[in-house]
Amino acid sequence: MIIRIVGTSPDADTLLSRVQASLEELGLLWDTVVEIHDTPEYRESMKITTLPALCIEEPSIKFQDMIFEWVIPEKTELVNLFVSLFGSGEEKKGSCGTCTSGSCESCSC
């Protein structure tokens, strides 16, 4: 996954820091590219009119979307956003403690 912060102002730097801290708290930073990416072509393709903006891309499924623009959410708001979008990054255990989906063939989780 790629998270792109669009803009080059101090606000964009603040947003970048908060996004990284939020993803780190959730254990998702290791699997996510977080970068500042600001070109006129990208702004136009994502229909960004106000900076900073946060965009999410998943190249494997050719997905890209602008999540928000013109705001810098608090870290707790970003954590909640990323949990709603991607989950917490923590492995889920079934009741037996061994399977990861909550249901497996070797037990009755």
C-alpha cells in the first residue's frame, strides 16, 4: 500500500509525521510506503483542489483514492481512520489460540 501526502508546506510535513506515527502505532508502517508526492499531474488526476491532501493507493488492484484534503487530523483520528480502512495490523487468534481466522479445521473456534 502507498499513502501519499500531497503538498510541500509545513502542514504537509505535519500530516506526514502524524500518518507515520499512526501507522507505527497500529503495526502497519512496515508494510506501507508513506511519501510526499506533489506534482500538478497527480493533483489533477486525483482532483485535489486544496492542500494538504492524503491519498491511498494499492497498485496490485489498481486502486487509488483521495481520502481527504485541506485538513490535518489529530493522530487519534488518523488511527481510527486506518483501523476502519485496514484493520489494526494485529494478528487475530481463534479461541484455541493457534488459528488466525477464528475458525480452522483442527479445532472448533
